[in-house]
Amino acid sequence: MKRYEARQFPKLKGLSGISDALLQDHIKLYEGYVKNSNLIIDELEGLAKTGKAAGTNPAYAELTRRLGFETNGAILHEFYFDNLSPEPEPLEKDSLLGKAVAESFGSVDAWLADFKAVAAMRGVGWAIAFRDPLNGNITNRWIELHQGGHPAGYRPIVVMDCWEHAFVPDYKPTERAKYIDAYFRNLDYKACGARLIK
Ligand SMILES: [Fe+2]
């Protein structure tokens, strides 16, 4: 099985209200998810080769469950870093994404208010605007622990890390509202919109 490779994000610097130092630490966390995904794949392959890949083997079961956490941790961070930019493009109402969110929520502002409500939820997780592949709806969802709650087949369009490591120490743990403002100052809707047609 192929292994994952950690990507580089050389353009991810100079954001408004999210420091370069925090981003560098955040990228190291992402690299940890990539590394651990590969380690778990190594271990699972080792168990398979020695005839220990059994659902009744607690080690096999725990590693398999853990793989979802690590791999989704890697994937979601790539979506998150990719939709931030020091020169973000705004959301145009007549763009593909602008029309899509307005069709689902009534207006761009209504979608934005809903997304921010999800982002402000207590606890750590992810706020994600997905595209429903069946009807084209945009739906804002809360994702817990990287791997829990993803609607099958839905495509992440706007991805926001709501774990505290995404904004502490730039802000206090009680200042998520400031981080939400900073996130939207750097959110590149061009990158998000491109995901609609991939
Ligand atoms: Fe993160």
C-alpha cells in the first residue's frame, strides 16, 4: 500500500491575525497525522503478514479505529491550509459558490451566519461546509475528532479548524470569536469555489 507524504505550504505565511509561528506549529501537528497514518499502516500490514489481522485482536481493532483519526486529521488539515491565503479572494454573490450557498440558505449572509454559528460551538472539532452530491445543497456541519460525522460522499468546500491549537497562543482559549474573525479575513473563496467543480 502506498504511504502518505506530508505536503509543504510555502505560501501559508503573512496571514491577518494568525501568526506565522502558530502556523508553523500547526503544520508540524499536521505532519504528525501523516506520520502516524503511515505508522499505523505499517503495523496493520505487519499484523496481516503474521496472521493477526483479526477483529477479535484488540491491537488490530484499535489500530484500525485509530487510522481514521490520523488519516482524516491529515486530510482535513490539507483542506484547511489550502483555503487560507494572505491574499484571499472574497465570496462573490454571482460566483458558483455564492450561488450555491444562496440557493441552500436563502442568501450568502444567511449561509455565513450559519457557518459562524457552527464554528462557535463549544468543544473542539471542525466546521465544514459540504456539498451534497445528490442535490447540490451546501450544508454546514460540525465534525468531531476528525473522523466522526462526515456524510458519506459529501465534498468539503469550506474547512475551518476549530481545535484550540488553531488559535492558541495567538488568542486565549476563550477568544474563539476573534479567531473566527481572523479565519474569515484569510479565507480564500477562490480555493473553496474550485472544490465545487473537482
Ligand atoms: Fe489543527
